[in-house]
Amino acid sequence: MLERRFWCVALATYVTAAVGAFACRTRAVSRAESPPATGDAAATPAAPSATAAADAEATASIGGAEDAGAVPRGLACLIEHYGGRAVVDAAGAWSLELPDGAVVPWDDGRSKTTAERIASPDLEDMLALRYPRGAIAPVTDVEHDPGRVRVEALFRATYGADARAVARSLVDVKLAGHVVRFHERAAPALSRVAARIDALLRADPSLRRYFRELGGTFHPRNIAGTNRSSAHAWGIAIDIDTSMSDYWRNARGEIVWRNRIPAAIVEAFEAEGFVWGGRWFHYDTMHFEWRPELFDERCVSP
Ligand SMILES: [Zn+2]
């Protein structure tokens, strides 16, 4: 049995900056050919990256009743950072087909609290809370946890299906006199952070105490008290000196935001696309995590 499916091919052309061009084309596929709900790359039509430009040119004029509309801006932006391709069903619901064959919804249509977004996120939820920059301020809104929403399928497809796969992709990065292991995709950004930190330490050696003993980088584990993977399991997070850290789970009684990490260190990481756990109501102030999409206006603007 055949059904009409709309396939959208997201094209990323990098010249001096990445420029995305998107075009939709229609395609008849049998139900048996439809992408599976979870990873089975063999049954999934291959992403036509080599011929994508030609496809787009040939089909860009398709429109009218069959035009499924443009790829949601945030979804197109996520594809630029993480890969995969946008697909849309006959009802107009968009999903991301990941390079490993997994398909995750862009918008499941549910309205959620932040805790619900964290527990059961769609891709849109990952971008829903704007990550703030600038002066460090106490976080008093329980909903304010920007960066704690993670669609695990996206990270698995991007960084490795399991701990062994992630471990194979780790490389050495020198940071503040240490050598740490970091995912090769995120390592260039961490190296740039390290250069910024080196400059800070030269100007103010007292900042060394924040890097005396690092809390660590890659560690295949769940987030404390949950069954969700920590960003450390993907090799994209680093904890700086634990003795200077504050963590919401250690708060006695009511959660009251605390922080001892200076703004200069936070800025060094944020400038290279790392979110900081000190911007969260559920704070974790030694924690920095590479999440470039949250610093990309195209991803976070509605
Ligand atoms: Zn951490």
C-alpha cells in the first residue's frame, strides 16, 4: 500500500558561514519503506547528501496543495549542528531522521513544565528555554533550567550509541595544566576555551584554584537520582574543581541558588558554546557542557 510522503532535504552550504537552503520534494514510499520508530538504518532511505543539491533544484518549485511548508526554523538549525534530515508526514508533522535511523518528533504538541520537558522531551523542548548570557544572577524560577532538556536519541546518534562508541571518539585536550579526554566533535571548542583560560590564569593566577583538581569529563553514567544519561556520558561536559562547586542536590531543605565560580571563567566557556550549570535553578556550578545550538540565534528564536 502506498501513501504519499513528503520528504524534505535540508542542505547546509558552508562558505564563510553556514547557510542553509531547504527544499521539499514529494515521494511515494510504501509503508514498509517508512523509517522505523527506532534505529534501523538498513530500512531507512539513505540521505542523498551527494545529490541533495540537484534534488533541491529539481523539486524546489513543487508547491500548491502538496507543499508541506518550510522546515521549522529550529529543526533546520538543529540539523546543521547535529546532522540528520527533516521529514514530514502527510498530516504535516515534522520529525528528525537521525543518521543512525532513529526518528524523533520535532513537536509532540504537548504543553509541558520544564520538569516534563526534561523527563519527556521532543526536539522543540530542547530549544524552548532561552539560555541567558551576561551578568551572573541568582536563579529563583524553578522553571529556569536552560540546557537541561536533552533528547537522548540525538546525542546517541551524534556522539556514540554506547559508552564504548563514545570512548573511541575521545581525544586529548590540554586545559589549565591537565590533559582531559573529550569527544572529538567538541574538542576544538574546549581547546579554544583552554586558550581563554590560559590567558585568564596569566592575568590572575588566583583563578588557578578553580582548576586544581578537575571533577572530570567523560564518564558513562546517569544523572544522579535519574535514569537519564548525563552529558558526561557523551564526552561533551567538563566539571572543574569540585571544591569550588555548589550543587542543588546538596542543598538542605529548600533549593536556594549558590555560586562561587567567577564570571570570567563562565564567560570563557560560554564564548565557545558551553552552557554553565550555574544558570540553572537546579544548579551545578562546576558543570560546563558543549551545546552550540543554544548559542545559535537561528535555533532559539521562535
Ligand atoms: Zn558535570
